[in-house]
Amino acid sequence: MGIDTLEYLKERYAEEQDRFKHFEEKCSKFLAFLTAVVSVLAAWGAFAKDSLFSPNTPWMWVQLALFCIASLCLVCSWGHAILAIKIGDCPVLPKQENVAVYLRDSSACERDAYIFDCYVDTLKQLTKVIDDKSINLEHSYDELIYSAWAIGFLGVITILTEVLK
């Protein structure tokens, strides 16, 4: 195993660390956006509570159902975004004192093999953590889309009922 292999692993490790930071930032921004959207939907529900939560026509029942679906999807999206940003252990290379002593006292071949194993194991762990974040973020985006469709239909129905009054 040569220096090129270890350099490659160092670069891969740096790339995965950057990818982890990218996901953390994306999750943070998305969570802030979702919090604002949930707040707006809650405010709209509070504003329209007299008509929205007292349905007396079939169209008003449809509006209430769409509002509930949109709210549920948004809350689920928010929850998955929170799971994606969940603070957890970001796998890092070993940094204990006994590792440094071992590296100092071992031969070049043993040292290279140990460093190689450390990089490979840490990269596997880091990739798994990022993939888990990615799955939750995908669920969050999907649920946001469902909510957007429900809000869109709710808006169309609301406009039509107001125009046809």
C-alpha cells in the first residue's frame, strides 16, 4: 500500500466530511422553511376558523379535509426534517492517545495498514450517517409536495366557492 492510496483515502474522507456539512446546512435551511410554512398554515387556519371548522356544505367538508391533509403532511415533513438534522455522532478518525502511541511505535507497513483500516471504517460509518440523513430529507421533501398539492386544491376550491357566492 503506497502513499497514493492513503492520499486518496484522505481526499475521500474530506469529501465525505464536506458532504456531511452540506446535508447539515441543507437540513437546517429546509427546517427553517418548513417552520415558516407550518406557522403560515396555522395562522390561516386560525384566521378562517369560523368557516373552515364549521362545515355545512359538501365543499366545506372537502376544504376541511384538504386543510387537515395539508397540515398532517406538513407536520410529517417537519418531523422528517428534524430527524434529518438530528445531532448525532459524526464519525471521525480515531484520535485517542493510544492510537498515536501505536502509530509511533509500529513499523511503516503496520502503520500504513492501520491508517488504511481507520479511513475505510470511518468512511463506511460516515457514509451510513449521511445516507440516513438523505433518506429522511427525501421523505420530508415528498411530504412537502403532498402538502403543496393539498394546499393548491384547497386554494382552488376556496377561490371557486368565494367566486360562486
